[in-house]
Amino acid sequence: MKTRDTKRRPIRTIPPPGPEDGDEALVTYLHKYPAEELEKAGYLQEPTPEEIRDLEESVEHDIKRQKAKGLAKEYPKANYDRSSLADQLKCVPGLKHSDRKAMAQSLKVIADRASDMEEIMQRILKEKHSPAEIAELLLAFNEMINYVRSYGQNLSPKICDVFDRLKGLVPTNQIAQHRNRTKPTRNGV
């Protein structure tokens, strides 16, 4: 009886995702490939002295900004009860319980940050503030924008898929899966 050599072929390391793919894609990528494998493939490099200096300066500046936040320290603060959101998504066919909960949480965070942004805008428009306080409120507004952008990037395709499902269209994530299933393999099957 012959036994096949069970040497494992190395998994081909694909290039890392670009900035347009979002942070979640990068985190998933870094969990998938060990640092040694990325280094061998040439995707992991030591930072240059200039990159280290730029990072250190950025961190120092961020620490100074955090200390000087003033009114911006009050945000984020909205935390409304939106517990029924996941229940509202039960009507979506094929949407798993875990996906419903994740979507509901993302929607809640975005809605809460939008409420914070509205409050900040009202404070700027209706309250008397020094120029420094206006700068602090603008920083808080910017931080809320970053929350919305981050959560929105990940949530947007999911919302479009829910829309497509409920309107009887083929969800975009299924279109990609369908294309992959209909591509012929190397054997032509």
C-alpha cells in the first residue's frame, strides 16, 4: 500500500487589502496570515526611521489633543434604547440572528452619533462660546463623523442586501456568489 507524501503545500499569501476595503478587512487579513508568512511574501516590512518619527509625532499630537479636548470630552454621549431594532429585522428572509444583532447594533451606534452631532450643532448655533470652545465642539463633531463613517462603511452593503431581499431582488452578495458558482473550474466543470 502506497502512502502519499503528506507534505503541505504552503498557502499562497495574497496581497493585503487596500484602504478602500476598510479596517475590518485588514484585521481579518492579519488574523488569517501569520507575521512570518507575510514577511516571507514581502508584505511585512520594518518601518523606516521617517515612518517611526511621523508615527511618534502623530501620537504625541493626539495625546496633546486629548488633554485639550474641553467640551469635546462630553461626547459620545447619546445612548438611546433602540432594543427593538433587531426584532424589526426578523422579517428579512435569510438574515441570521447574529447578523440581525450586528446590524441593529451598528444602526444604534450610527443613530446615537447622529443625535450627538445634532446636539453639538445646536450648541454651536444657540449657545455663547469662546473660539476655543467652538474648536472643542467642532472636534467633537469630527469624532462623531468618524464613528458614523466607520460603522457606515461596514453597514452600507448589508443595508443594500436587506433592501434587495425585501424588494425581491437578488442581493448583491448573492450575485457575487452566483458568479463564482457558475465559473468553470480548471477541468471545465
